[in-house]
Amino acid sequence: MACIMMKKRKLGPCVTFFPQPTTLVTSVDTAGKVNLMTASWAGIVSKTPPTMAISLNRSRLTYEQIRQTGCFVVNMVPVSLAVAADFCGIRSGRDRDKAVVTGLTLVPAEQVAAPLVGECPLNVECRLVREVELGDYRLMLGEIVQIHAAEQAFAEDGGMSVAAFDPLVYLGGIREYWSLGGHVADAYRDGLRLEDGK
Ligand SMILES: Cc1cc2nc3c(=O)[nH]c(=O)nc-3n(C[C@H](O)[C@H](O)[C@H](O)COP(=O)(O)O)c2cc1C
């Protein structure tokens, strides 16, 4: 294994460069108005109970709507939807109907009032369970109540095809979208090679 010590440059406290998933968060208000918003500060944060966290600036329409109806859906954005997702991260639903502009299809969810994005390969239905204040941001913790995964991602032998998801990666520091490179190792397995005698 080639491990090389790297010379570093201090950047101070900032939010640069960590690779993040690109997601579209769907929400709905009590009047039934639906909205889509791009969020990269999103991830699964617990297995028991299955929990997802998203971090929203309190000025977002999405934040208002989630507080009203107590639910949201996190939709994984594939590479093919980079332009649509970027749009949903620039304009607010207060000014534009982002589903109309992007042409994305909203599909009813099973357990929550917020809809799924039909073109996204993975949709995670969440019920809001807690909100944590972080300055201007609010960490919204959602219990995962259902997940929809694209049929084409399931191989006949029961394995999963990552290529079918083709997730879009966001690099915040340089404001660029990238795709995944390729498979490099197997988790919970290849690390064991470092143990003595293996
Ligand atoms: C790639 C990308 C990622 C973003 N991630 C977040 C995020 O995690 N949290 C957040 O509050 N805003 C994030 N934004 C900004 C919001 O998507 C943007 O302010 C949006 O217009 C809010 O929409 P809304 O007012 O309709 O809810 C992101 C924008 C982009 C382009």
C-alpha cells in the first residue's frame, strides 16, 4: 500500500472540499404545495433506528415546509440530473415551481406526504424526529420509514449495480459535480489484511 506523508496548508475553520452526495429533498406544506431543493449536507447517520440527517439553512422554503408537515424525502441524484439539481440549488420554491422548470416527475410516497422524484434511483422517505440548531442551520433528523430503489440496480444474483445509481458527487470547496471513479476495495473485509498473519 502506498502511504505518503503529505505537506499541508492550513485553511482555518471553513466548509471546504469534503465530497458530499448530491440529493434533492422533496417537501410539502399543509396546503399541499410541493417543493424540491438540492442538499449536499445529507447522509445516513444511524442504523438502529434507520435515520437520515439533512442540514438546512433556516431561510429555506424547504425548512418551513418540513416544519409544517413533519416529513421529507431524500432523493439520490444521478449524474444525468446534474443540471436539474443545480437549478434546484440556485432558485427558491418561493419564486419558481422547480418541478415545472426541471420537468422532474413527482410520485406519491408510501408513508409520508412529501413526494418522491421519479427520475432519482433511490428515494428515502423520512419522518422528522428531531431538529438541532446549528447557528443559521438546522440539522433535521428523519427516521427512515421507507426506501424505494430502482429495479434496474438489482442484479439477478442478488447483488447491486452501483452503475445503475450513478450518484452525483458534490465538491463544495470548488463548486463542482463529479461522478464516482470505480470500485477500489471491499468494506469490512480488505482492512483486515493489515492484521498480523493475514
Ligand atoms: C450543490 C448544492 C448543494 C446545496 N446543499 C445545501 C444544503 O445542504 N443545505 C442548505 O440549506 N442549502 C443547500 N444548498 C442551497 C439550496 O439548495 C438553495 O438555497 C435553494 O434555493 C433553497 O431552495 P428552497 O428555498 O426552495 O427550499 C445547496 C445548493 C447547491 C447548488
